[in-house]
Amino acid sequence: MKVHFIAIGGSAMHNLAISLKLKGYEVTGSDDEIFDPAASHLKKYGIFPDHEGWNPACIRKELDAVIVGMHARADNPELLEAKRLGLRIYSYPEFLYEQAKDKIRVVVGGSHGKTTITSMILHVLHACGKDCDYMIGAQLEGFEVMTRLSDNAPCMVIEGDEYLTSPLDRRPKFHVYQPHIGIISGIAWDHANVFPTFDNYVEQFRIFAKLIPQDGTLIYCGEDENCCRVAADAGEKRKFGYHLPEYRIENKRYILIHNGKEYPLLVFGQHNLLNIQAARHACLCLGVGDEEFHNAICTFKGASNRLECLYEDDEKALYKDFAHSPSKLKATIAALREKDRENQLVACMELHTFSSLTESFLQQYAHCMDEADEAIVYFNPHALALKRLPPLHETTIISAFRRPDLKVFSDSGLLFDYLKSLSWKHKNLLMMSSGNFDGKNLKKIFE
């Protein structure tokens, strides 16, 4: 098959392109800008575009499919040419569904924990020798790319983002996948630019749950009131509400207790214990026994950029996390506080998403950093300009977080100078963002 990707540089898009190249497809693509790691990955597999920008001449009659990414606009010249020629046009969620429509589809949804739960399921299935296809939003140790599409795997595990499918399709991505086994890890308002009210946001999860067929399974966090309400409205099907398991902490290491047996973990935090329960129920549905699951989950090191330890010695530690929404900040800070009660915690987050940079949504961050000994917020005014949002002021941010001693920076150089100036004896640093703090090398803070 011959396939062309419009906006090939996206995280999911470039991984899908590589997976199709590995499957034997003829793959081409285009984009107006491609950054690492996507650029390096595409070059490695020989599918980096020859030219930057959009070129309608790339769209040929002999193409079997055109896959369009969310980064492409509705008036993209390549997309318009594909329409003119009458070619088959897919968003990447639609293409994934087309490839997996005859497989058992496990779709992991929720406002937080999607990547980690998906990673846990894949890690366990891989460890237990069970074949599966997948799509995941982060690099996972032992896996070549973040997407795999095969002819023979009986199931596909998909990280189900609730954001829009494409410029042409306003459905949330996780609706497109039509789950047999659906997971909802938690519901906390996000993507305010698309879902203007919390009720509108919750409705997307109600639709998702109802898409699961009667002979399917809904797995949901039983400790989240919104998840419980959605599950109650989901109709007749198997439902599993999971809860925090028994555990203890020894020498800063979490030990999960199940049926009287202890399983030392490489991940930590109550949110990860809940994530493990979601993954366990999914794996049980796929034929993995309880003991098999727990033995395998003990070797799970976590997904890339999810509470990842970058540096640790006897006096201090540096962690980075993808956390950016209020619920994620709370969970991540709480996890580090519980893990290490001896050291002080300095928590720094970057306002980077459209929601977090919107003044009306900022009120959702009230008290979400209260557990940190010192709290810092960074934002880049250029990000506001790119998103066509009005300027933010330091006082507005401090007021929204409801923390008078909050420090606010809008210059990453000044932020890093400040962090380097601190004494880090018996202190841990947590850096949280869905961005990258302007590409700064976090490890240099401790140098």
C-alpha cells in the first residue's frame, strides 16, 4: 500500500508512519516543521520529507490512503488536493480503527494516567508472551516504536485521548476506536478550548462508556465520583470499579500487597497503585492470571517522562513529570511527599497547554501545589502569543493558585538561575510540564 501523511511530524503520526514502513507500506509525508525526536526517528527509517512545507504535488492518484494529523488545518493545500482527487482520507484514529476493526480493542481513557496504564498493560502482556498491537503516547522500554500494527495479533491496546480527532472530525479520538474493553482512569476537566464546560467534558466520557457493547467491559476508578456516575449511566455490561490496594513503604520503595503476598514495585505513588489496578483488570480480561500479572508488574519501570528520576544521591533527587493539569499536579506532588518525607520538596510547573494559559481556567489550579514546601510556576509569553491568548500577569497566577508565596517566572533563564542558586541539601526538585521548559537541560540545575 502507498500512504501519505499530512503533518507527519506529530508524536503519534510519525510513530504510525514508522510502523507502516516496518509493515512493508510505501510511506511518504510532509510537514511545515519537524523537531526531535520525530525528526531523528523519521530519518532513521528513511521517511523524513525531502522538503519543508506543504506540496500538493505529493498527492498522487495512486495513493491508497492519505492520513491527516491534527496539526494540519482544514485548508491545507495537500488535503484540498486529496479531496479533489477523491482519495481515501483518514485521521490517524480512523486509520488505527480500520487496521484493528477485527481485533479486540482495549481503549485506555481518562483525564490522567492513560499513558502509564497503557504502558503497564503492554509491559505485562509482553512479559507474559501475549501478542498484541498497540498505540501509546510515550516511549516504552523494550518497544521499537510507539505504534504497532500487525496482521496476526488478536488484540490492540490503545491510549484513548479525549482531544479532537482531526480538523475535519470533531469527535474525541477515543470515541473513534469503538472499545470492547474501556478504561476510565479519572475525570477532571481539561481541554477547555474544546470542551467549554465541565459538564460538556464529562459527557464525552459518558459517550465513550456507552460505546462499549453489552458483552464488553468497563473498567473505572471507583474512587472518582465522576467515574462512578458515568459507570452508573453506562447501561448493561460488565463493570469493574477499582480501588487503592493494600501497600506499605519500606526504604522509600512501595510494596504492593495482594492476597497476602508482597510485590516490591519500581514505580511509586498512590496514583500509580490505582493505575496498576486498572491495568490488572484489563489484563485479566485478556487472559493474564493474577499471579502472572503481579510478577510482571514488579519489573515495570514507568513510561518515559512520567515521574522519571533524572538524578539521585544521598542528599537530593531530581524528577520530571508530564503533569500539567490540576489533578495531575496534585497526584504527582502527593506521590513524592509520601515517598520521601525526610527531604523538602521544591515543585516547579510550566503553564504550557491552551487550558493552563487561559485566565478563566487558571482558577482550577487553586491549592493544587499546597503540599510542596516551595512552589514555582513558569510560563513563556511566546506560548501565549502562539495560541493567540492575552497576556498573563504574575498576580493573576498567584491568585489562581491560592498560594501567596508562589514564585512566578516568565523567563526560563532567570528560572534556572534561581534554581541553581538554591541549596539542595536534603531537598528534592520536581519539574512538571507537557512542554520542555524551552529545551533547558534539567540535569544541569544540580551541576
